Amino acid sequence: EWKGEVWGAPTRFLDVNSDTHYDVLPIPGRCVFMDQDITHTVVAPTKEAGKNPRYSLVWKLILHPKSHKQDMKQLRTDADAQWP
């Protein structure tokens, strides 16, 4: 099991406008859903991690139009709601 508080290696999300960041430590079973366009990186583990590997599994969701030239921002049925 990964000891995130000691071994580190968080996923770091950067807010470019304010030049601040938010770290999410790896925890077994943790799932992070995010917009792929958010500036992010993985920080290297600390020396205390030794040779313990840090693994990540990534799924990329791709929405395909059902018809030619479909506006993919209008995926919801109610006319006033837009996604994302």
C-alpha cells in the first residue's frame, strides 16, 4: 500500500491564473475525475519511497457525435442546459 503522506508523489493541479497548486495524494482505490485541459503533473516520490513504484491508470473519455456536424456542447435534452 502506498504511504502518500511519507512517500509523496501527488498529482499536482495548477491554477494558472493565480499561480497556486493543489496536490492530490495517491491512495489505493482513489479515483480522480478531471477535465484533461487542467494543467497537471505527477510529482516525483520522496527518497523515503525507495524503489516502491507509483502506478496510475488513466481512462480517457471521448464523446463521439451521433450524427454529422452534431454540436457536442448540446448533449442534454433541456434547451437551457449546456455541457460542459
